[in-house]
Amino acid sequence: MALTLRHMVNPKTVTQQYPEEQTELSPRWRGTHRMEVHADGRPKCVACGLCPTVCPANCIRLVGGEDDQGNRYPIVYEIDEFRCIFCGMCQEVCPVEAIHVGRDFENAEYTRDRFVYDLDRLMQQDHPTALLWDPSDPASE
Ligand code: SF4
Ligand code: SF4
């Protein structure tokens, strides 16, 4: 009763009018992936194979290729966002900082196959990327 009375005289709004009102996500929020691109539109991925190897959910599919100059690139690069556990390890291991988990969660779909993001879709994502955990600054201060 005391708690109820306290809220009656000092009401605090707890309802958030989503999506009109949105809370800013933590810089370390790990959500939908995005693939960084070069200025000429090519993906930054060099198909090294590290991220599919380290992924604990086994949800990255990579088929690598090589161009005439011997540069490796992804022919197929897909991430199943439905199986992903958003651990961020793909971002941590990428030697060229190509793949990132991002500060985004609005990725609802009507069918499961829509959760498999191909390379084009990953490159089109434009939300901010997640900040990696820094052991020298564990609380991000
Ligand atoms: S965030 Fe983790 S689970 Fe998701 S694709 Fe990357 S390594 Fe795999
Ligand atoms: S770790 Fe980076 S460069 Fe290597 S396959 Fe994954 S996205 Fe491509």
C-alpha cells in the first residue's frame, strides 16, 4: 500500500512508446551483422576462413575465390542470423575488420529463410558496429 501511494503522488512513466521512442543501445550491443565495403563497392572480406572456423553456432557459410591478381574474395558469404548467438567472435578474429556485429535488433522476419543474410544484404546494412570488449578498459569508461 505504501508503495502504491508513493507512486500515486510521484508517478514515474515506465511505458516506452516504441518505435517512436527508442533507447540508445550500448556501444557493446551485438546484433545484426554488417560487412564493411571498400570505396569501389567490393566487400572487405578476404575469405581467410577464420570466422566460419571460430563460429560456435556454425552459422557462417563461406565459399572463397581468387581473382587474376591472386586476391582472395568471398564468392558466397552467408550468415544465418537465426542460428547466430551474437557472441561477436567473428568480429574479433577478422584480420581485416570486415565482418562486424552491429548495434541493431530490428530484424524481425515472417519466414526463417529471410534470416539468412547473403553478402549483398550484409553489405547493405548501415547501422553502427559494436565496440569490442577491451581488457584494459573492462567497464568501457
Ligand atoms: S556472432 Fe558468434 S555465433 Fe554469430 S556469426 Fe559471429 S561467431 Fe557466429
Ligand atoms: S574473418 Fe574476415 S576476412 Fe576472414 S572470412 Fe571472415 S569476414 Fe572474411
